[in-house]
Amino acid sequence: MKISLSTTQCRVIGVMLEKETTTPDQYPLSLNSLTNACNQKSSREPVMALTESEVQDTIDELAKMNMMSEQRFSSSRVVKYQHRFCNTEFGDLQFTKQQRAIVCLLLLRGPQTPGELRTRSNRLAEFSDVNEVDIALTQLQSLNDESFVVKLNREAGKRDSRYAHLFSEQDINELNQSQSISSSTSIAAQSNAVNNVEKITELEKQIVSLSARVEELEKVIQQFL
């Protein structure tokens, strides 16, 4: 089952997964609550400034994809929304609690290392150590013959590799471009460093040569004194 979401759709689904777990008494979410949660300045990367109209459009898009539904309560005139993305009776996408937490964090905050995922998952699922995060990530790389996360190339100067979700072709393309630019920049920096070393070596040779000539001139001058 191939799922391709836009960046905004990823944010909305990520928020739904998060709030369903962390604030179940406030879930399903109203349009206002969902918009505020999408635009949080903490635990969101990047920080967004979506309008209610933009979030409503995204809800409508997800509803057409059968990933969102609305709930109407007789005690309130406010329409509320809930996801059908995973772990529901409406689809085949079923995750363990740990797998679901990782997917949620990747949707909300983009690529992260196993250590970052463990640190940030405390309200979503329990991981005893980073090894458990690694196990869940490995499972998500091949779950029911499908891959939901990918391990990115380790960045220069970084100890651990980051992982990204595969629910958005748009985000993956941007990541690939970013990594390509980063790689090109690194290669250019290495090339400049080599050139600088060569220049310094040449300058040192010139200094040695000039010093030798100065000594010869001093000897000639001494002969006439």
C-alpha cells in the first residue's frame, strides 16, 4: 500500500497521532485545536504558520483519501476530526506502539537519529534503550514487505545516521537534494583544503629559496667590507 502525502498532510496526520496518545480526553480535534497544534513552536520541525482554511483544505484532501473522518456530537456544534491513518478498522496499516511513536515523530519533526527518537518519544511510547529504537526502525524498514522509513547517509561530522519516513515523496526528494548539496559542499571544502595545503607548501619552498639567496648576498657583501 503506497501512501504519498504532502508536507502539510504529514503535519496534520502527525498531530492527530500525537494528540490521540498524549491528550486522549481532547481527541478528536476541532479545526481550531488542530490548527494550533500544527503551528506549535515546540516539537515541530519546521515550525509552520498554517491558516484554518489551509488546514481545512488538508482535512478535506485526507478525507477523500479515507485517512480522516469527522465526528459530530449532539452536545456541541463544533465539528471534530479523527484520523484513519493507522491502527483503525478502516485500513491495513497496523503498527506496534513503538513503531507508531517513531512514525509520529518523523512526521512531526523530520529526519532524526535513534537517540533523538528515544529522547523525544517519552510521552508516546516506552523505549528502555536506543537498541529498542533500532529494532523498531529495522522493523519499519521491512514491515509486511513494505518500507516505511529509510536510513539516510551519515552527515559529515555526525556520529549517528538519521532516519526519515517514506510517506512523502516531496519530502524525500527535498532530502535527496539537500544531501546532494551537502555532499557537494563537503567535496568542495575538501578540494579547497587540498589547494590551500599545496599553496602553503609552495610558499614554504619559496621562503627557503629566498633565505638561501639572502645568505649568498650577505656573503658577497662581507667580501667588500
